[in-house]
Amino acid sequence: MATRKKASTSRQNNINTTFSVSSIDSTTVEEKLFGAAENGDAEDGPVVFICGKCKLPVGDSMSWDGSEDEENQIRLKRVTDNVYVGKEKRLFEVGKRSACLVVDLFCHGCHSVLGMIYASTPKSMDQKRFTFCLNVADIDSYVLGSAKQMLAAGGAAEQPVTLEYRGVVEQQLTEHLEFDLDELSKDMTRVPLDKLIDYLCRLCFQ
């Protein structure tokens, strides 16, 4: 009973680590998720799993159901609406004597394969049935609350004016001035001198 309670508590706590899916396996995922919880670390947020290709969220560690080391997969009890189940069942052999019927899981955003659901398995593999098995190689993840970058108390620092930006501003001012002078020259004969001087002063101080 104590063991079950400890396992249940562990699954609610996660380590503040972002996984690099190119260099991990399902065992590493489980160790990172729950290893720190056994040592009393209970301050980190849950892990969100996202599609490795289009980055849509597909599930989170609150629905964790285990991992499959041989297939390099993680099992979730629930996934988001960004995951849809394929229509065709296919034969999948885990071992020489362990043939299963599976249905592929796809991402709604990019339609890439994310994993599978085991529809029919030998009795020894019943724990895999009707859970969402996601391929570690096809997903990425991040930890809620792991962001550390903050703005200073005074807000964002002023950025220096670059030569490129200065050139753009000068070009816009030149075009604006040329247009105004062209319009002014058309009506020069009809503009009194005092109004012309006033107009030029206002133009210079805009």
C-alpha cells in the first residue's frame, strides 16, 4: 500500500528539464520525470509533450502510464485533440512470438506518425492495450514553469540606432521632403511669402 502511494505521489512531480529527443530513450524520460520526485523535489511543473515536427501539444505527464524500453515509447492514458487515431489496423511484432494488432496515431497538424494504440496483444502485454503509446523519437517536450528569462525592472533596454535603420529613416524623410517641395512648387505663385515661411518652418520641425 505504501509503495502504491509513493508511486502515485511520484507521478505528480517532475524534474525541471527539457528533453533532447535525439539523445534519449524511454527509460531516460521516466527517470527524468519521476526520479527527482523520489528525492523530495516537488516544486517543478508537469511536462508537456509536443509533436517533434510541428510542435503542437499532444499530451502531458499528468496522464503518464509508463514506458516501453524495447520500443522506446512512453504510454499516456490521455492525449489532446491534436492527436487522431488511424482507421487501419496492422500487424506489429514486438518479438518472435509476440504479434500484436496496432492502430497508428497521427498528428492533426502535420499528419506525421506519433505512435500507436495496441488493439490486440498477448496476455503478457495486456498493460499496453488501449493506452496511447508515443514514440520518443517523434515527440519533444518542455516543462511548465521552466522559463527563466525576465525583463529588468526598468523594462526593455533601449536599442542603439543601427546604420541600416538610420538609412531607412533618412530615405523616408528625403522622399517626404521631395514630395512636399514638389507640391509646394506647383502653388508657389499663389502662396503669400509669410505663409510660405510659416509652412517651411513647420516642415522642418515635424
